[in-house]
Amino acid sequence: MATKKCPFCAEEIQAESIKCHFCGENIGMGRWKSSWLALYFKRKALEEQKKIESLDAKEAQRNKSSNWLALYFKRKRLEEQQKIDALNKKSEQKQ
């Protein structure tokens, strides 16, 4: 019967073994399991990145609209200040 060493505990096990009976680690499915987990976590990372980009886009849109509103009120304040300055000049000229 052919044997091989367990990559985790280095004990001699049967070549067809998928689980080491000394340490309990999965051997035969190890590559499949690790590649599946890598794909799973890669997909999760991409989903999180998309969520972050979506939130960034929403924040940028919110900032854009709030910037527009801030500019509107700044313009209104400037117009009011110009009116007040014009009235002050007229009152100074009358005196």
C-alpha cells in the first residue's frame, strides 16, 4: 500500500487519504477548499469595494447639492449687503 507524509504533521498516511487520522487536517480537498475560500473572500472584498464606491458617490452628490445651496445663500447675503451699502451711501450723501 502506497503512503505519503501528511503536510501538516509529517506522519505517514495512506496515499488516498483525504484527512489525516493523526492531526485531523483535510489533505485531499485542501487545494479545492483554499481556492474556493479565496474566491469567496475575493467576491466579498469586491462587494465591499462597490458599497464603499456607492457611498462615496452618494456623499459626493450630497456635497455637490449642499455646495450649491451654500453658494445660493452666499449670493443672497452679498446682495443684501450690497443693498445695505447702497442705502448707507444714500443716507451719507443726504447729510
